[in-house]
Amino acid sequence: AQSVSQHNHHVILSEAASLELGCNYSYGGTVNLFWYVQYPGQHLQLLLKYFSGDPLVKGIKGFEAEFIKSKFSFNLRKPSVQWSDTAEYFCAVRTNTDKLIFGTGTRLQVFP
Amino acid sequence: EAGVVQSPRYKIIEKKQPVAFWCNPISGHNTLYWYRQNLGQGPELLIRYENEEAVDDSQLPKDRFSAERLKGVDSTLKIQPAELGDSAVYLCASGDRVKNTEAFFGQGTRLTVV
């Protein structure tokens, strides 16, 4: 069965620290990849997406992610986090049958 | 343009009672998803529609859950009867398969069964 794994359940950082959140998926076919963010009290919002082309994609608020096909990974990165990045982050995979599967999420807390 | 609209935002019911959630997707979006999100977990798909057809309902507990999307626009998700374990946030999302967009989510309905 298709699945998405997020290795970090809870990450605590100080402002200006670098961030990398892991995401691996299990599906052998063509995929679209997404990172969504959920700020406290708000709905899920798209952070960035990968459909094809350059495997390094840039999203909003300085976030980027790299698709490594051989590792079935789509890790999220940000060189310097801010307090306002405190949120829950979800990796998602859409299969070629349009099934959209989410990981369990990573809670990020950034302290000033 | 308005995003995905869900109502109600919150619902508290006693167990064994019925409950219904409503979703109005973004205009023109043919794909509609219902997800359930338990506390500390990621969204889990319940059902996906393409227009008015349910194309993936394999995760929908059909003994108590039902959904419909009449005319391929608005959708309702119903639980009858509700159980304590149904307490969760129910999320609706929509997307445009033709334009290959991402899924856009509503605010969700937080259900508490007591």
C-alpha cells in the first residue's frame, strides 16, 4: 500500500537555526509531491509542490524542497527559521491515480 | 474568489446521534475530497469525488458514514449513528484535475462526540 513517512514528529529550534524535515514515500509510479503547512487555528495551506522538471523547488516564505527519486524522498528545508514558522508541516504524495496521501505531520516549534 | 467553505466549524453531539457536514468547493473544481484528521495525525482520506462520481471510497466506513455530491458541486458527509471514536476534524478539499492543481482545503469541522 502507498504510504508517506515523516521521520520527525516534533522539532524544536531557536530562531535563525536551519531546518530540514524528512519525507519518504512508498509508491513506484509517477508522483506529484507537496508540502502543506497548518498554522495554529488555520487551515492547511500549500507551501510548495513538485510535478516535474527541476527537482529542487522553492516555495513561499523561503522554504525549499528537493525531490530525490532514487531515495523516494522529498525533504523540506529552510536555512534560517523564524518564530512565525511555528506550525505543523505535512508531506503529501499524489499518485498517478490521483490518490492524495498525507504523512503524519511534523510539529515545529521555533523559540525566539 | 472564495476558498473551500465548510460548515459548521464546530459540532458537539451525543453518541448515537446523527451528524452532517457540508462543503462548498472552489467554483469549477471537479475533484472533491473528504478527509478525517485525528489529533496529532495527518489527514486520512475518506472519499474522493470526480464531479458527482465517488471514485475512491475504499476508506469510508460504510456502515455508518455516507456522502453525496449532487450535481457535482456541493457535498455532504453524514455519520449515523456517531460513536465516540468519530471525534476528529473533518476536512474538505477541492482541486482541478484538468489543470492539475493542488488540493485546496477548507477550515474543517471539528466534531466532538460525547
